[in-house]
Amino acid sequence: MNNSYLHIPQFPPMPTQDEERRARHTALRRRMLSGNYEEDLEHELLRHFSSDRFLVLGPPDMSSNVFEQITRQLSVLYNLPPTIHHSEDITELTGTDGYVTTAGLFPLMQHVQQFVLGLRETFLRIDVIPHTDQQVFRAGLNYRMVTPDYVYCEASADFPDEPIYYREYRLRMNPQTNEYEYVADVLDIRDPNEPLFGMYRVGKDGTLGDDVSDVYMGHPTHKGESYPYRYSDGTPFLPVELYRAEKTGKLFNPYACSQIVYGALQAACLQTFGFHIFKDCSYPQRYTAGLTVHGLSVQDGDNTARRATVATDPSSILMFSSDPENAGQPLIGQFQAGANPQEVFETISAYEYKIANASGLASSAIKSSGDPRSGYSLSVSRDSQRETARKYAPIFSYCDSRTLGKSAALCNRFLGTNLPESGYRIQYAQLPQSPEEIKAQREDVIQKMGAGLISPIDAMQILHPGIDESTAREMLLKIRRERAELM
């Protein structure tokens, strides 16, 4: 039996201390968005509680994650597939059976947008599956999300937010040794005349080692003229697109909105403590003086949380005996409950609302669906989702347009198509409005047009947010033609 999966090497460090710090922080965000942050929560609890108190708390409560909830509810740009406009025929790329559609780009982007908002940047790796004699997968495009904690990049001084060197660390099984190792996919266009694509073994110290392109790709490293990722005019490009939550003029902005990340982790600590109160401190604490309880057993005898307990239920009869060292009258009494769970959870809920407000949303934008005292009912209003979608549409449209251009270039080079490699315009579908909202907007547009305050093109852009003037003109001309033909 092959047990090589048990021997997973440690993830290699980044080339610099700043990059290592960036990758570690981004990895924390990724784990929180993926629901894989139990160890992070345990570490945070140990920062607040001594080891004996930590053991008494019980399992960490991961039932509430404000960071994940808010980013998920704000990621609505791709709830419906966007409309792609171009002056040329692009059916082969974006039609019902087009390469982009069959590759599932926009369904994937529903997931990618949440990670872009949470991590502030995320890569989309674009590749092509060419026609071969022994076809395993259908020929076409392939898209893959890559989070920045697995990537080291460099940019030019003139364009500091445009990557020209891309190194992705990937865990692979060596087909020759059947052992796992970290391999770096390197894409380098720093010298446009000598671009490079290859795979290199990564040492424990993070340095690049042997060229293993032959092992994993079946052919040597692509250099110079053999570099495969080029536009039709021969210009090399990186088959990745760096999606950003905001354009900052630099490659990465990993620490933006950190208060939401750390606040969500603190809230999870409070949820764990609150559940401990509900479980262990929500009832009166009984005590005895001058008596010994029979049937005690030792719990957690090998650690600092060692204690003597006895299990009881409504049918139990507790047996006591007088303490021979006690000369006075034995006593049995009780203290009041250690805490009120309702008040504790209301406080935790208020803290979670504070974190949600730190995301930039107004207090009125966050509402509850159910008991407002429940932290699990946090939700973002429909209007705020639309407003956030309008805010992020320009930067995502810019990146989507570049993704489609690179996708077309790959199809032209490897799949024999003749598609335009630029000029793509993206129109995102808007969240549906309520009947009342639709009526109010329509009446407002008609009134302004009647008063001569807006043009038909302006009206079309109001009714279809996100479209540009040329698209609005095309839609109006289409309506006029069809009315002339059918009426």
C-alpha cells in the first residue's frame, strides 16, 4: 500500500520577509473564507485563556464567521451570467457552446469574487486543453483560482501593479519517486524577447532548484521563441489575471480591512466563551462545607485541568458523609448563576454587528432575519448589495475584459479560432428589483424624459446600469427596428 500521502513536505517560505508576512496573513484569510480555521481559532483562544481554562472551554465554536458571511453576501456580480458585447462575432468564445461557457468561467467567478473581496487580490489562471490523439479531457479552455499566498510576483518599476514574473508553488507527486514535493510553475516575461515558462523544484529554504519541466510537462522549459502564451502579433503575456478589490497602484494590498478579519476571529472566541457559559455557568453553583461527596471521579488527570466530578440527573441521590476534620455544622448551599447567557449572546451579537459595520456598510444596510439577538441572522440589505455591485463593477469589468482577451488569444493559437483579442465589454446582470422599486424607477425615468431632462440613451443606462453609451444606442436601435418590423 502506498503511504506517500502521509509525507507532505512543509510549505516553502517566500523569497523575502515581507513576502512571507504577506503570504501568512493571506493564508489566514483564505482559511477563514474556506472554513478551515479551527487551529487559528484555538491559537487565538490560547492567547486569551490559560491552558487549564482553555481545556475547560470545550471545542471551539465555529458556527459564526462574520468575515465569511459579509464577503459572501456582497459577492453578487456573477449571480447571473454577464452579457459580453463585441463589435465582431464572438459566439465561438462566449456563445451557449462557446469555449468560455463550457469552461464554466462565470460560475467559477461567483466563488472568485468572494475571495477577491476577502483577500483583496486573487489570481485566475487561464490554460488551454489542445486537441491530441489521446484525448482525456475535452479540448478547450480551463480556468483555475489561485490565492496569492501560493504566489510570488514581480512587477516593473513603470507599471508597479502589473505582474511580469509569476511563480506559483504547487504540491505535486513526482511520477518517478511517487513522493510529494513542492514545484514552482514559473512564468517570466521580464525580458519580452526571452520569455520563459518552466517548472522547478523548490528547496526547503524556498530557493528554486532543479528544472523538472521534463518530469511534469514531458518536455523542456519553454524559452524564447518556444514560449507558448502570445497574442497574434507575437507579444508574450502571462496566462493569469490578477483580480483586485480596488486599484491601488501596487501588486498587493493584503492588509486592507484587516479589522474585519481579526474582529471575526475575536467574535468566534466570544462565541466559544458564550457557549461555555451557557453549558457550564448558566445555573446556580452548589457547594458544601464540612461534607464529602461519595462517588467522585477524576477528570483530565494528566493535565492542569484535573478536577473531581460526579455525574447526576433528576433520579440521582447524592451521598454525603461528614468531614471528620470539621467541628461545626455541615452546610449545603448555592451561589447564583455565573452569567446570564441571554445577555452574553446579545453582547456578542452587538460586537458582530460592529465588525460588519467595519466593512464599510452603513448600520441600516445590515439587517437580521429573525431574532435580532442572534448573531447568525446577519444579512446585507438588497440595496446595499446593488450599491456594492456598482462599486466593484468597473474593476471586475476591466479584469474580465483582459481575461476574455487572453482566452481568445489561447484559442487562436491552440484551437484554430480567429477571435478578437481585445475590445470586450462586460455588462453585469443587476439584482432583481421589487415590483415597487421597478414602478418607482420607471415613472421617474418617464417623467424626466417628458420634461427633457434626460435623453433616451440616458434612460436606457438608468434602466440597465453598467452598460456604456454605445451599448445603450445599440439596444435603442434594435427596439426601433423590431417595432418597425412587427407593428
